[in-house]
Amino acid sequence: MGTNNLFFPEYEFVIKLSFPSVFVRFKRTEGYYTNFNKFFNSVAEVQYLDGIKPSKIEEQQILNEIWDFLTLTKSPNKGNFLGNRNKPD
């Protein structure tokens, strides 16, 4: 989890360095009050740093882990990030 206040002051970042490496960038104000599907479909920018997009099952697991991390680090008791995640179709 990180920020770059000099060049991207309104964004936060999550970087997963283990394979497959993933970089997620999102606007702080838009990401705090959203659900799982909206976050990954229209708020967050997800980039696979190795240049290889994983299978759908693997990708869903990675996104679930990122979402769980965000909900834990962003004070779920204060209402940041909705705790329930929608199941994929």
C-alpha cells in the first residue's frame, strides 16, 4: 500500500510483488465507498507487471486478496470499503 503525493496526490496504490505481480491504482475518494465489482470494474486500474494475465480463477483469487487487504487496512469499522463482496457471475 502506498501513495505518491508529489505526482499522484489523489491516488493510492497496492503493489503485489509475488508472482504474478500486480499493481492497482485507484482514486482515494472513489475507492473508499464502493463494492468489490464496482471497484475492480470502474474505479481501480489493474496492471499485471509480468505482462502475463492469469487465468480467470487465479485473477479472481488475486483480486479477492487485494480487496481483503484493502478492507482490513482501511478501517472497516468506520465504514470504509463495503465489507461484502459480490460473487462473480
